[in-house]
Amino acid sequence: PAVSLARSHHILSVDCDSHPGNISVTFDTAVSFQTALDDWSQPQHEGILLISYVAGCGAGVATSERSFHIVTNITGSLKNLTVMGQMKTIPIHETVHPDQEIRLNVVTYQL
């Protein structure tokens, strides 16, 4: 799965620490936090692709382009309404294998 972090009114902030390779996404409500945590950390996912346009998360803002991050080991802090994970920033051409079929399923949530 892939999530564009710029497309949610429920996200308060996105922070990246590129040296250890961590990303954290803070939400506005417990419902939006729990929805993201439950969806992003499903066992069948080998990781989730988070797409960001945030200073400090990849080259994004400096290059006027989105940055792409494969995120694994997802955990959450209900106290802080924050979902965290280990990230690896990858170039756009590595986000999908050329032989892989792509299906788009756009989902919106009314929380």
C-alpha cells in the first residue's frame, strides 16, 4: 500500500530522522491515529510506501518533488497520537517493479 501524507487533513505533522532512518506521523484525533496504525501495520504488508513533501524527509522540498519512503516496523503511541516506523528513502523509479501489475484503489475516510 501507498499513502500520500500531503492528502490528509488528519495529519498534524510528519518528522524524519534520516540518519537512523525513522519517520513519525502525528494525527489530530485518536480515531485517525488508530485507523492509520491498524491499516499500516497489518501483518500481510511487508512495509508501506509513505509519500511525503516535508523538509527533512528526503530531498522533497529542496527539489520540489515528493519523496518516497518504504516504512517497516510500525508502532504507535496513543498518548502522542503518533505512528512511527523505520524508513528507507527510495527513488521514484524503485517504488514499483517494471513487471509488476498496478491496481489503484482510492480510499477516503470520513472520521
